[in-house]
Amino acid sequence: MNTSGINSITTQQSRSLGKGLIVVAFILPTFFLNRIRKHLHVVLALPIAGLIVGISVFLFWIGYTMATTVWERPDDYPLEESSFQ
């Protein structure tokens, strides 16, 4: 079966994308919280900070899953049985 195309992704690409999402999940709240500290709009930004941290946790979860999942284990596929005639 030919899986080459726009919708196919290799295991290595998936792991790289997952690691990238993990990095973004750490940078996003750090950058935002640093900007809050500099501009003293803490009371107005607290709900937004909670949203940013929640999105970052979600991105971390997706990235971790992509980076650590074993995609093609032989146990996932049933054994081919010979057809009896």
C-alpha cells in the first residue's frame, strides 16, 4: 500500500513535531508571564494567564503523546490466518 502523500507522516516526523510542541508549551506561558510582570496588569491578565497555562498543558500533553508513542508494534496487527478450503 502506498502511503506517500500529504496525509502521511513518519514516526520520526511525529516525534520531532511532538518535541516541538513540548518546547512551545514551555515557552508560551514563560513569555506571557514575563510580559505580565513587566507591565503590572496582573489583575486584568489573571484569567488570560489561566487560559494560556491551560492551553500550554494541553499542548504539552499532545506533544508528549506524539513524542513517546510507539506507532507500529507487531502486536497491534492480528496474525494472518491461512484460509481453509
